[in-house]
Amino acid sequence: HSLCNVLQKVLIEDDTVDMAGYTIPHPLLSRAIVNVRTKEKRKPEDAIKDAVKKIRTQNKELRKSFEKALKDYQRSVS
């Protein structure tokens, strides 16, 4: 659910996406079905690719911030 929730959130924030959601057919299967409906002539595949790029960028920024905060904390307790 974690990855699917993030993907759905980022897709919904996209102005060219009309609807985004996902289902997991069975809890024992590690498979999700992602549903995306886009506006105008945009392909759902392109919206998903852009959302994944945005997620990766956000992840890199979070990692940098976390590593900086950890270094700052280590300096303060030393």
C-alpha cells in the first residue's frame, strides 16, 4: 500500500489527471491494479511516469534533509 498511496496522491495533485486510484485484488498477492483517467489527450502512462519522477525527486530531497539533520544532531551531542 505504501507505494500505491504515494503514487495515487501525486497523481491526484496533477491537473491533467481526472481520477487516480488502485486496488489490491488479494492481500496475499503482491500485485496492485492502478487506475488512472486523464484529461484531454494526455496518456495515463505519461502521467504515471511523471508522478514516479516527482516521487523520486521528493525522496532524494527527504534523504538529503534527513542526512543533514542527522549530522547536525551528531555534532550537537558530541
